[in-house]
Amino acid sequence: LIYAPLEVSFIVTEDLRNWELAVDWIEGFTAPKSPEQWINKKFEYSDATVFLYNSHNNLQIQVEFTGLTPTFVGGLRFDTTSESVVEIICDMTFEYQSFSIINIKKRQNNTNIG
């Protein structure tokens, strides 16, 4: 069974640290350039949880991914045409082995019944 890739976007921190970590992760197991990346090769796969909130900002659903590995890290687009502060957004794509969906509200209702 092959699932469609998980595609996420994230806000890049001012010091670019989260983007650098993403690039290091993908370079580390595809084409390591430094000893640190070779050491981090053991982190080729990871697990991750995505939290989905409802319109009242309450946790509604958790999606748990296992065997997650990055396949794409987007570049940085700098925009100097805006007069206000513009956050840099980066896209990232992952393959994964499996996932499970946990409905938090349903789980809470079931525990309140007993």
C-alpha cells in the first residue's frame, strides 16, 4: 500500500533554524556533507503527529504518522516589495509507512460514558 505524500507548509523562523534543520535532515540521508549529518543518519525515519483544531480552537483530531521521511524541502522566497513584515513560508513533503486518525472528541465522550 502506498499513501499519497504528506505535504505541509511551515513558517520559517527569523534565524532560519527550522529550515536549516529540515535541509540537514534530508541531506543527511541522501548526500551527507558533514560528520554531523552522518551521525544524524539514524534519524532517517521519524514519527509525527498533526493536530487539527475546530473553529473554536479546540483540539478535534490527531493524525499520527509512522515511518515519516522527508522527500522535498522548499526553497526560501524573500519578498522586499512589502512595507509590512512578511513571514517566509516553506513547503515540505514527506513519505510515510502508515497513519492513524484519532477523533479526540469521540474519545472523550467514550471515556465519560463509563
